[in-house]
Amino acid sequence: MFTNVVVGVDDGQGGRDAIALARQLVDSGARLTLAHAYPGEAQIPGRSAAAADEANRKRALDLLERSREQSGIDAQLRTIPAQSPAHGLHVLARDVGADLLVVGSSGDATLGRVQLADDTHRTLNGAPCAVAIAPAGYAQHPTEIREIGVGYNDSPESDNAIAFARKLARRFGANLSAFEAVSLPSYTFIGGPVPLEDEQLDEMVDAARARIAALGGVEAHAAYGITCDELAVYSGSVDLLILGSRGYGAIGRLVHGSTSEALAGSARCPLLVLTRAGGAVDA
């Protein structure tokens, strides 16, 4: 599974949450790197730029050493001068060939929820490997992964997510389920909503559930409604929610399109986003 993992660490709760999630996801023999990106010399004007840069690097290293000691994990430490934390983590992940990047949520997030701060949002955009996001406060109550869920929509990306989730479920001895949110295409609402009978909605949901069940070995769930809202409710029943990604680019191109960012702000469990750039997670 994941063998080379970079964990983004800050001086707040998010860093502790990220470390706790990484411990749940990685094997004991995996290479683990705790990383902190700090403003580099180019971002510090004045004649004392080099001294300020060295001071920032030293503070970053002290932070990582404290984090490693407090968590009791065996990990390498890397400090990265960068324009932004996300950019620094992307560069490091590419340099070390990481197959997973783990980050925490915003410090403003509701306990137990994922919340995308600007830095976390940028980490998802163009990440060179899979990205895992820990909910706020996860370090206080890390959850053993016994229920794995997949956001499904009958696309190649969600099929890839299912294939990877099968491997992860076998490793953890976890139950595997998938959920499809059924909704009407946006063009059907031009000129007003298209009225549907309850019977028609039931048929659409049943068809979605049958598509998942046909995959075999996957508990099938489906509901009619707004995708991000329904997936957020579903996330409350699993210990890890896996999403596929359509490409290397913006979070708006994740498997659930423009709803993904909203989901990342309301999920009730850790999210694992598989990117096409992360070759290690290709099915």
C-alpha cells in the first residue's frame, strides 16, 4: 500500500491530527517523513535575509523534533523553504517520490469534521500523489479503520477508487461499502425543475444501488439528493472515505466535480483522495 509518506506538520492541532492519521494508514515498515514548509529567503526582504531564513529553518526543525518526540514515531524530518506550505509539500513529495501526502484540517473546523483552509485546499490542487485529510481533533480520538467507504459514480476514477479500497480493506480486515448520490443533470432544471414521481426516484436509486452491488463484495448504498450533502451523511457511517480524482489539476475536477470542495468542508471522517498523478494507486 503506502510505503513512502510525507506528513505536513504545523504548530497547531492540524499537524497532530495529520500524524495520527498517517499512523493509521501506513504500514510499520513504511518510510515516514515529517515536513514543515517555512517562508524562504526570497520572501524575506532586507540585508538580514539570510539570518532570518536560518532562524525560520531552525524554528521549523525544532517544531518537527518536538512533534516526532511527542508522537513517538520513527520518522525523518524535512524543512522546506517555500512560497506556501502547499507548494513546499508538493516539491518535497515529488523529490522523495512519496505515494501519500497527509495533512490536517483548518484549526477553525468543527471537532470531528474536515475543513479546508487555504493551505489544505492548495495541497489538494495539483498534488503529485494521493492526499489524505484528517478531521479536526482526530489526534484526540483516532479511529481504527473498520469501515471503508467509496464515493461512487460509475466512472473510471471511481472504479479505480473501488479497486484500491479493496486492497485497503483486505489489509485492515475492514468492511467495504460504496455510495452513489443520485441527482438529475443540471440541464434538466433549465426553465424549472422537472417533476418526478416518487416511484421514478425510487427506480433511479435502486438502479444506482444495483450498479454498486454488481461490482461484487461491496455493500451498496444510494440515495437521491445533493451529492455533497448525501456523501457527508454517508461519511458519518465509515472510518475512511475514498474519492477518485479525474486528473492532476484543481479539486473541482475530483470525481464528484464541483461538489468535492463542499464535501471536503463537511465530511465526518478522514478523506483519502486518489490522484491520477499518484501512480502507486492506479488499479
